[in-house]
Amino acid sequence: MPAATAVLLTPQEWGERSAAHAERADALSAGHRERRGRGAAHAVEDFLWTYYPTRPATLRRWHPGVGAALAPDAGGPAPHAAWRWYRTGADGVVELDVAAFVAERGDAVAFIRRLLGATASRPAQLGCFGLHEWAMVYRQGEHRHPLPLRLGQDGTDAVVDEHPVRCSHFDAFRFFTPEAVPLNRFRPTRESQVELDQPGCLHAGMDCHKWAMKLGPAVPGDLALDCFELAGDIRLLDMQASPYDLSSYGLEPVAIETADGKAEYVTRQRGFAERSAVLRRRLVEVCERLLA
């Protein structure tokens, strides 16, 4: 029998959810899979697949999440019975083996809970204007992406020189050019991430996808795809507000060197902070169920 608190899904319920999840995941990965098949790349849209990294096959695999159990059908237990970190009861009911999962990943779960809780406890700071991407190319002839700079190198450097740089996220700061490092107000490290991450940060919002992947089968499928979709939407703003010229992709810039561009950036940044707050809270709940 499943745990007393588990929600038992019928074969029809878990079959429909699994199919709908795979269809949604396939739609989200279609562009990447098509480009990969012909050896092409997209500097904006492929980021989630290469940086984190994410595999389409993993994304499309539906999990009921911690606290849910799958009743068997006429053919036997749900296919999850053969997957890692699942257990099958004598009655054929399949559910996450919480004890086994926590035994192997308990430290990571506790860290994610601590980080997301600390991030959620802070007010959103919305005044960075995405200058982390500018600091990654500051006074540097070679850049991470094979795209021209919208304002040229001198114009890009001037924007950095004229604005305060306030990046608190380590995974953005670590790509700053050596000349940009001393311009930043913060000195984030991996060790200080719990103390510095804040909900207005675009990278902290994208990281909801990373933490959902780290929590793996404990995360319900809809939450996993919501995190991935949010990360993709944030990535679009991240690059639109960057110094790169995205006209080859048909994308308009968010010109953060102007007053109108700053206003647009903050408006969209606030919306992402609100969306990520909801997902972050749900991820914390997953952690708490695992650790209870």
C-alpha cells in the first residue's frame, strides 16, 4: 500500500497526465531537436539545453512527484516500476522511494531547501538592468556568442562605465571579464549563494529549472515543465537586454542604455519575479515533503 498521505492516481489518470506531459515537453524541445539534427545552434534558445544541461528525453518523462502513487492497470504496475528511485508494493502500487532518494540526495535536498527559502525571504531587487551580460564582454575582443555587439565594443564598454554594476548571482559573475570584476558591487561565490541570491535576479529565476532537475522524480511533471518554460522566457529577456545584436533571429532589443529600455526591463523583470516566487514556493514544498 502507498504511504497514508499519498494521493493514489488511477491508471486512466496517470496515463492521461503522462501523455499530456510528453506532448507539452515535445513542443518545448521541438526547435532544439530540429536544430540538433542539422548541426545548427541558437544563441538564445539552446541555452537551457547546453548550460544546465537538459536532455529532451529527460524533460518528457513524467513523474507524479513525492506524495503521489500510481495504481496498477490490467497489464501490471505503471512503467515507473522499472525506473530508478521508485518502489512497487505487494499490491502493484508504484510510488517514489523517498527513503532511498533522501539517502542518496538528502544533502542536496537540504541545500536546495535552504537556498530557495532564503531567496524567497528577500525583497526583489530590480535595478540591475541586466548589466551582467554586458560585463561578460567588457573590454574584450572575443565573446561567448558568435553575434555582433549592437553598439560595438566601444559603445558597449561605455554603457558599463556609465552604470553601476550590481550582480549578486555567482553563476553570472563568474563569467565577468577580468576588467569588469572590480566594477561589481558584490563578490558572489558559490559559498555565499544562500546569502546573496534574491528573487528579482533573472538567473535565480532561471535556476528554478536547475533545482527542479536536481530534485528529479520528486518534482511533479507540471511543476518541472513550468520551471523550464519560465527559464526559457527569462532567457529571452536576458539576451534581448544584452549587448548582442539579435536581429538575425528577428528579435528586438531591450535597450537598457535608454530610459524606455530600463522601464521595459524592470516591468518584465518584476513579472518574472512574481512567476518564480510561485514555483520556488512549490519546490520548497517538495523539499519539505522529502525531508519530513
